[in-house]
Amino acid sequence: MKRFLNEAALIAIAIPVVLWTVVPLYHLFVLAISPQDAVLAGTLWPEHPTFSNFLTVFRQQHYYLSNFWLQLGNSFFIAVTTGVATLFVATCAAFAISRLRVPGGRHIMNMALATYLIPAAFLAVPMYKTMGSYGLLDTQTALILAMIALASPYAIWVLKQASDKLPRELDEAAIMDGAKPLQIFRMVYLPLMRPTLVAIGIYALLLAWNEYLYAFLLLSSEKAAPLSVGLGLFLSADDSPWNLLMATGLIYAVPPAVIYYVFRNAMTSGLTAGAVKG
């Protein structure tokens, strides 16, 4: 009976969560396959569904879609660059703090984590001012640096916790064989940290992919902006083509969904490894 009640409680919790997730996606898809004159009909399924909206998006046959492929490419470039750069910064920092035990390393990590006490939206204006001072406004470099700054503290913390769980005997054995710190980093540390590295790299990539506020503030040119900002341009008109907006949004949601599905096992094991200190 207790097991039955526990399962019933889990199901009761799961059903609202599933509906909360699935219902918006369902309406997103329904609007994406609806003709323009049926968008506001309020039906659960369009009377004449069509996939012409996706062809319109791919062919850039609308004013707001004139830079669709360019902005999609910008999104990929910014996201991948942020993921790789964050992974490099966080991996080196976690190795220095956890394995080399550099003086003051833990205090630096704690200070970095303390930045999360301030909402990211509150940091947008100071970030804008900083990038302007260095002449980086309206460049993708500004957005990439901002995303690295936002993603690195959490990435360092997760990698540091996962690194602490590695046996130090491995480092000592490598040192006995004459290995230098860089050799330990390349031949011992990186192979053992691979699942966590994959998880952190994807975390930073998806963070940059979904970012809108910083992209909107730091990039004023439509040709330099990612597609997340391009989607926001649809809302600047009173007669927004909602069907095209939803079709574009559905296309934009596919890459992160595919990435998560392909690397879901690595992300689960990697984040779990760094979530609890051994």
C-alpha cells in the first residue's frame, strides 16, 4: 500500500509537470502549421494545416526573415565559441584549484559563485557600460565574453567538485614517473573528467543559445545578432505574423533539443559527478 501511495503521489506530480511542458509546445506547433488567417481562431487544430510557413522561413520570404540564415549561423557561432571558451577557462581553473591547490584558489571560486547572488538582468547595464568602455559594443565578441562571464562560475564549481573525487594517487603515480603538471592535465585529468567536461560544455552552449537580454543590449546590428534577437523583432509590429514567428521558434528549438538528446547520458552523469562532493 505504501509503495502504491508513493507511485500515485509521483504520478500526481508528474502529470501537471508534463502538461506544463507539453501544452506550450503543442500550441507552438499548431500555430506554426496554421495559415495566417486562422492564427487567432482559437482552435485546438487548424482546419487547413500547412507547412508552407516553414518554406517561407527557409526561403526568407518575409521582411523579418531577411537575415534568417545569417542569424542562425550567428547563433551557432556564438553558442559553440562560448561553450569551448567556457570549457577551457573552467577546466584550467578547476585543475589549478583542485589538483594543484594554488593559494587562494578556493576563495577566488567562492567569490565567483557569489556573483550569482545578483540577478543576471541587474548585471546587464554594467556589462553594457564595460563593453562600451573597451569599444566592443555591437560585436559578437562582447556577447561571447559576457556569456563566458555568466557561465564560468558554475562551470568551475561543478568541475572542481568532480575533480575532488578523483584519486590523488593517480597524480602521485604520474609525478613518480616524471610527469609535469601539463602532462598530468593532458594524460590523467582530461580523460577522467570527460563526462563532466561534456556536460559543462553543453551547459554553456545552451546558455548562450537561449540568451536574449544580453544579445539585445550588446548587439544593435541585425546582421551580427543571433536568431533569438531576430525572433524578438517579430513583436515590433502591430500585425505580427504569428504563424511565421512560431515556425521560426520551432526551428530554433530543434538544435538544443537534438544536442540534449544525443548527449543526455553524458550530461546526467557529468552533472551528477560534480553535484555532490565525495
